[in-house]
Amino acid sequence: MTKKKNPADLRSRQWFNNPDDPEMTALYLERYLNYGLTLDELKGSKPIIGIAQTGSDLSPCNRHHVELAKRLRDGIIAAGGTVMEIPVHPIQETGKRPTASLDRNLAYLSLVESLFGYPIDGVVLTIGCDKTTPALLMAAATVNIPAIAFSVGPMLNGFFRGQRTGSGTIVWKARELHAAGLIDDEGFAELVASSAPSVGYCNTMGTATTMNSLAEALGMQLPGSAAIPAPYRERGQMAYETGRRIVDMVHEDLKPSQVMTREAFENAIVVNSAIGGSTNAPIHLNAVARHLGVPLDNDDWQKVGHEIPLLVNLQPAGEYLGEDYHRAGGVPAVVNELLKAGLLPHPDALTVNGKTMGENCAGREIVSPDVIKPIGEPMKTHAGFINLKGNLFDSAIMKTSVISEEFRQRYLSNPDDPEAFEGRAVVFDGPEDFHKRIDDPALGIDEHCVLFMRGAGPIGYPGGAEVVNMRPPSYLIKKGISSLACIGDGRQSGTSGSPSILNASPEAAAGGGLALLKTGDRVRIDLKKCTADMLVSDDDLAARRKELEDRGGYPMPESQSPWQQYFREKVQPFSEGMTLKDADTYRDIGNR
Ligand code: FES
Ligand code: MG
């Protein structure tokens, strides 16, 4: 398969060796020679390989890529390529205000321009922290030049007094201890910091481990690459192999559109259920698919993924962390279990190493069956999402497998209708409103109420806030009620395990049904029919709609930056991947 591409066909030759335009060629060459590159490296037979660098001091989760890029370079040069490292707009989940999610599309746009507008023949996508993975895959999808993803790897396991402490999940725990007076401010900081003992991304099954695993399940990483912890020697070795491989991919002209096919996305959805992946995954994979022109929506997530069992025992759903996941066999071991049961829909899907997913993973047996469960002994059955619809929204997803027995008793105890419940809606407009009013006794919240969060979607809270998972009022917590049914147009952190109904689309700020809901309305949720409705007559809804329009629509805070404003004007709903309008009509632009 390793036939060498004719150097004259390399994309970079349009810049560096264009016989039709020797003057421009000279001008392009002149400046790239000025830091020591040679003519042989630029205009000879060597493909020019970009390393899309997401690491920086602003992005601690991906910062180790600055080191790893050295091994990527070694691999690229060893295979006969020339390297150009490309800075990517930073997206740090824990550092960016108001939310890192706002910047996914900005990083996407800027990387598209870098790959399209410069002499790049192929690219290594350095992925890791939550939104870096989809942003880079989306750019690779639009430009469609040979691309391979390379994960930074998770942090080492966190420990505190002998117990594993995992990213994000420890924060929920620390909040409880702090509220109960069992730790002070310093203790809070110490406990939380214990979960981050090294370089790398979150060591729990949050959005980062999810998206890195799915990049591998899509076929975009070398097998086993997703889960190797950042400081392990194997991580550096994988960098070298990845660097070598991308050069061959350029010679083979193996493009993202040949790897990220409809079949690959179906495989990824199935793997997402088996690993217990984040509810952010449908937003991001739907986005990557749109940029490739592959049809994919939340109905597909339910159809393909809902009945798949949960195999990976990682926090927040289970006990273990990233190092354990890698040692147990990582993504290849999960895929192998699915293969054995005939649950991987497309073993023949092609991956970046030129082999199929089935070839890469068959026989990769589980090493620690505590951490990755054998397919016959899953942690849960039906670990995927359902897609709910009704007069509240057109689409919202829910992970039904995390509904606790206590929750089921409280909401789903009607023997005639065991999968449905009705409740009184209590509506909050954004996270500030929630924090201000949740403990107000005048709201009369009881253990059968349904809490609603709106104004938290891509437009309302630009980028979408991770706030749908709301705590009950203190007086209910004291009675032992630790969670209420929550529904909203925002997101939920991948490190939280609540059974919320979230990512509701269209959002209130776009005039979705949620904008018409009032505190006190009855709502009905049917998990069997997958419906969610407010029990309000059509006439009343029409009157409310008119009144909303007369008021000028659902109120929103001002944009705080130019990008927030452009984002709001262009963004599409979560169900459509939160992609930018029109951007998804540009395809294959690196091959024109
Ligand atoms: Fe960056 Fe979790 S915050 S990976
Ligand atoms: Mg998050």
C-alpha cells in the first residue's frame, strides 16, 4: 500500500515548487528558509507535516504536547517528512470564561484557515482536553487532508489518604465535605489538587477520556493511543509511531473522509455506551459528522447506542481512573469485547493505520476484568442515551442507566405507567437565577417537582453552560433527597453522573418550547415513548408565544466580546452539533 506519492502532486508544491510561477515560489521559499530549513526539506520529495499544537501555558491539560511534539517530530523526520508546528487557539476547560465550549468553533475556524492557507500536506492533531478533540477533528473534516489524531493522555491516578481521587468527581465530593464543615478552604484545595498529580487530561471518564476514546473508536488514532497516561514512556513511543505514520498516510493519500464514515460514527456511538461516555459526546460527534457531510443525529444515538452495555468501571459511574483503564487494555480491549458479542456494528471500518477496526482490536483481551468488564458481566445494560421530544423541545438526551433505584421509586412508581411521570415545573433562567432562588421556600419545591434550567444553551449563555444538573433546595437535602429530575437547554459536566434531560434543542433563547414554560405548569415525561411535554393547551401556548414575541423574545445578557456576538448570530442548536451556520457547507477544501 505504501506507494510513494509523486512529489509533484504534493499540495505543498503549489507554494514551494510551482514551475508555472517561479517568482512566487521564490518568495514563499525565501522566508521559510530563514530559520534554517533547506531547499531539500521544502521543495524536494518530503511531505510537509503540520503538528496542530494545542499545548501552551494557558492549556495545562494539553501542555505536555509541547514536550511530546519532539517525539512526533522525530517520527516525522525519520519517515522522510518536514515538520511545521502550527499553534492552535487555546481551549482550556477549567480556565476559559465564560465557558471553554464557546471556543471550540473558534479553534475550528482558525485551524481550518491554517491548514487551508499554508503549505501543509498532512497533519497530526494533538488532542486532549474536552473541546480540543472535536475542534481539531472538525477542522480535519472540513479541510480533508491526511490527518491523524494523537492524544496527550490522561493524568496519573490521583490519591488522597489511600483513596483514588478523580478529576471533577472529587469536586462534587469536596463540596459536600466543605458544606458539612468537615474540611476548611485549605482542605478543599488540597483534596481537589490531589486529583491532578501530573501532566495530562482528566483521569475520570469525563468528556476528555470520552472524546479521546472516541477519536480512537472513529479510527483516527493508532490503536491503544487514547488511554496511555501522559507521563508514561509508551506515550512518547506512541508519538514517534504517530509521526512516522502520518508521512505514510500522505503518500497513500488516506484522508479523514475515508476514515470518518457513517460506519465509523456508528462504531463510535457503540463504544461511547460501552465506556460510559459523556453526554457532551453527541454534540461533538454530530458536529464532526456535519463537517464531513455524514448524516448523524440524536435519533441515531438512541437507535445505535441505547442498548449497548456499560463495560468500563471508571469514575464517575464506577471506581477506577485513567491509569487503570490503560493497564486493563484501553479502547482495543473494549472493542474486542464488543466484537466477541457481535455488537460492534462495523468491524470493517478503516482506521488511520490502514487496517480495519476489527483487525486492530481482535484478540486484545482484557487484562484487569475489574476495570473493563467482560461483555457477559456488564456494569449496566442499556448504557446509551435516549432522545426525547415533545412540545418542550425537538430533541434532548438522557442517560437512563444512571437513574438510581431511589429516584425510580420517587418518580416512576406508578404500576400502570412505570416509565412515565408527571410533576410540577419549577423554572430557572440561567445559573445565577438558580443560585439566588433555589432555597426560597416560596417556590414550594417538593420531592416530586421537576427543575428546569433555561437560558443556558449555545445562544443564551454563549457556548452553553454545564448547569442542568441542579441540586435540590437545602431543606430537601436535609430530608435525604439528594437529587430531583432536572431538564434544561444547557449541558452537564461529563464528570457528573446525574440522569438529567439535557442539551434541549431548540433552546429558550432561540424561541424553543422551554421559553413558554412557567413555574407551576404540569409536565409529563415518558421514558418509554421518549416524550417530554408541558401539559398546557395549544391555545394557551399560542397566547404565551404571542406575549413572548411582544416582549421582544426570550431575554439574554449582552455579549461580552466580539466573538460571543458572532458566535450567537451563527450558532446552530446542540442537536446539530453547535456548529456554525454555513460552515458545514464547506467540504474537502484542502483538495481543490
Ligand atoms: Fe481539561 Fe478535563 S479539564 S481534560
Ligand atoms: Mg466540562
